[in-house]
Amino acid sequence: MALSDPQSITINAIANSLPRITTGPNTSTYQSADGLIQLTVSSSYGKRVRRTVRVTQTKISADPYLPAQNVKQSMSFYFVFDLPLVGFTPTEAKYVSDGFITMMAASSGALWTKVLGGEN
């Protein structure tokens, strides 16, 4: 079952509409009109269930080795639920994600900044 279409994500105070561009078994992809922001939501099933939400942003920037040339760069952020087949309800898993998101967002995202700076 796919999410509603389109999805929306705000990055650096800019709202981006992401219409669905593909749907397949257990996966959907949403993308901005310029193709620079993509959202992929998928599930995989085996001995465990994995639910993945991935946002990828692409941009053009100067090549650090050849500053006169531009190169395409991308970065991604993933959020993965890794669940046993039984034992946790969707509500219980959401409680864990709520706690994680609250922890990371506290103090204007100070923990994110520390992790992105290489602290562990």
C-alpha cells in the first residue's frame, strides 16, 4: 500500500512537493520536479521486517580537485525500523522512534550536529 501522493518535505525552510514517480512491490519513490530531492519508502521481509524511509538530496558543486569544473553530489538520510516478525506492535515501534526523534531534536538538534561532526 502506497502513501498519499504527493508527499512533502521541508528542507532549510523550503517546502518541496514530491509526487510519486514509481511504485513496486513493497516500495514507492517520490521525487521533486527538478529531480534533486527523492524520497523512497520500502519494506523488506525475511527473518525480520525492515521498514526504510530514505531521503536523498542532490546538488551541483565545484569539484574540490578541479575547481573550474562542477560535479553532481548527493547525500542521503535513512530511518530504518528493524523489527522481529512478532513481539512489537506498530504503536510500540512508533514509541521508540518518537523517543529517538525527540532526543535528536533537543537543544535545536545539538546531538545531530555532534554526530555529523564525527562525535560518537
